[in-house]
Amino acid sequence: MILNQFLLLAAVLFCIGVYGVLARRNGVLVLMSVELILNAVNINLIAFGAFHDTVAGQVFALFVIAVAAAEVGVGLAIVLLIYRNRRSVDLTEINMMKG
Amino acid sequence: MIAQNLIFGILSVVMGLAALRVVTTQNVVHAALYLVVVLGGVAGIFILLAAEFAAITQVLVYIGAIVVLFLFGLMLTKAPLGRTANLDNDQKLLAAVVALMLFGVLAWSQIDAFGRLVVEPERVGTTAMVGDSIFLQYLVPFEVISVLLLAALVGAVVIARKD
């Protein structure tokens, strides 16, 4: 297998995730797109680990998975708090800090 | 090697289409279910790269925990369960342009830098080597991660608590 096929797959997932973060207006869907981005990074880490014949890539991918779990927990808590205060998770309506 | 490439092709096509549906579908629950397809495909890619422990962890943590958390989030924010027309904001076209340009830069630089380098995953270490590596070389980051998880747990409870 070629290293580039994994890297290009990860690039596709990353860019789809970036599109989702920019184009979605529901807070939970934005968090889902962030998960796509983190998974693309994990594919890259493990592909480079396999390429360099080391397990360090796998270890870092496991760390990324743990951080992603923490991120989703806190992110969803924030989204829930926004919902409780504004009765909506529409991110285009959250513009209180706009001058 | 041909079988591996065939499986990679099937997995990548399925993952690409499912990922596109995650960011374009107008039904929030379908987005979460397409996300399951993408995450399962990533686990399959990990197995192709001989990273079986990462693949199992991916299934357990992502599909088992994070997707369930997403479904709870959708439920608690009373997301509309059927089709809704306004899940995308008005900068959709600009976002597509940005994503396509980013992909162009990434793909060009990766092809330019790594060409046709071959990866041979059958020589990579096993789960035992991953465990050794975590508990010897990466012990301090591992402990920091556990503290981070505790902090995130407490923080999520504090933020989302009704008071």
C-alpha cells in the first residue's frame, strides 16, 4: 500500500469536516464535523507510525481519541447551556459579542 | 496486497460518501448515524494499518460513547427529528470553496512530498508494544490525559448542572 492513499483519504475527511464546521448552524452538527477532523488526524498519525515502523503514532492516536472524548463532553455541555439560555442552538443567533 | 487495496478502496468510497452526508443531510439524527459509518470506516483503516488496539478503541470510544453522547445532545436540545430546511447557514458556498482550496493545497503538498512511498504495516508493533510504549516512554502524557479527562468530566457536570 502507498502512504499517500491514506494521507489523501485523511485530507478528504479533514476538508469535509472543515466544510461542516463553516456551513452548519446547529451546534451539535458542528461538533460532529470537528469529530471528522480529529479522525482525519488520527488516520495520518497511524499511517505515519506504520510508515516509520514505530508504535508512537498509535500511542498519539489513542491520546487524540481521549482528548476528543473530553472535548465532546465539554462541548455538548456548553451547547446544552446555550440551549437552556436561548431556547435554540442556532449558532448564527449567538452574536452577543458582536460590536 | 491486492485484497488490501480493494478493501481500502471500498472503505474510502463509503467513508467519503458518508462524511459528505454528515455535513449535508437535513436530518440531524441521520447525520449522527452517517457519522457511525465514517467512524467504523476509520476503524477499518486502522486495521489495514495493523493498528488493532487503536481500531478497538475507536469502536469502543467513538461509536460506543461519543455517538451516544451526540444523540443525547440532539435529544436534550430538542432538535427537530424529521427533515428540516435550515440546518446550513448562508455561507455554504464560501465554505465549499474554502474546503476545496484547502484540499487542493493538502493534496498537492502530500503528493509532492511523499510521492509513491510504500507503507508495509505487517512489520508494525503489536498491542503489547503499544502498552509498553504508553507505560514507559509516554507515562507522563498518559497521566496528564487522565487528569484532563477528570477535569473535563467535572467541568461538563458543573456547566450543564441546573442550579
